[in-house]
Amino acid sequence: LTYDEIQSKGGSTGYDNAVALPAGGR
């Protein structure tokens, strides 16, 4: 994912979501 794609999923930071999304998309 790109940073923008990660952010669009509602996360606080790109790094947090790069980890969280595969783990279950929190």
C-alpha cells in the first residue's frame, strides 16, 4: 500500500497501519 492508501483506511500513521491492516485492519 502507499501512504495515502493506508491513511484512507482511517489510521493515525502510515507506519501503524502498515502493521495493523494485515493484522486485521484496526
